[in-house]
Amino acid sequence: MIFNNSISDLLRQNLIKPCNVDFKTIKEFINRAKKDLETSERNLKIDNDCTYTYAYNAMLHSGIALMNSQGYRPEVKNKHLTVIRFTSVIFNENQNNLLKMYNNMRKKRHLFIYEPFTPCSEKEAKDALKSARTFVEEIVNLIQEKNPELDINR
């Protein structure tokens, strides 16, 4: 676990709030994540920054889907970090490297937004896309395990 917190901690800190589990919303977030992966892939040859950003967006959207599947949503403040912190509660120790990559991508994406001269190499873009694919797949599996009646791939 890259963050030492629990769902109770996140609730107490007012970073998350309960919500109804809505399969339609969960599927929409997963579908958006998949579109983000496709967009990231299509931009790989023309724009490393765009590839990286859409890979990050895929992770964010699938992370929100995971939160929703557990009956939570992020509060207004620190949404992006909250999604990572929540995901770290659900993921197991074997997924720590993936969470570290996600958190590093969050920080770098922030630089792209506020410091536009931050470069992104082709290797960084490819690594981001590869990590995002794995991350989304892991989340789809977790959601499917908890909610076997939900067919996310339909």
C-alpha cells in the first residue's frame, strides 16, 4: 500500500462520500476509460504529451468506477489524489508498482497543465499507456469479481 489509509480515514477526512452503487454509471466510467486508452494509442505517433494525458485519464476514470462500485465517490477537494488513495485501499501489495506509476503520472500530468514546457519522452508515453492498460484491466476484474451480475464488457 503506497498510502497508509483506510476507507474510514478517507471518510473522516471528508475526501470521499457514500453514493448509491449505480451499474450504469460504473459502465459509463469504464467505457470512458476504454475510449481514453484508444485515444492515447491513436496519438502515440504524433503527440507524446497527449498520449500520456489520455493514459492518465483512463486510470482516473477507471479509478472512479472502482470507487462507485464500492459505494463511494470523491469529494470536491483533491479528487485526483483521493481516487489514488482510495484505489490503494482496494488494491493488493502486488499492485503497488502500478499505483506508484499512477501517482507519478498524476504529478507529471499536473506539470503538463501548469508548466507546458515540461517534456514527455516517447518512452514515458509508451510506459504510461502500458501501465494504463494494465490498470484499467485490473479495475475491470475487481469490479466484475464484486459484481458478477454486471457485464462491463457488453
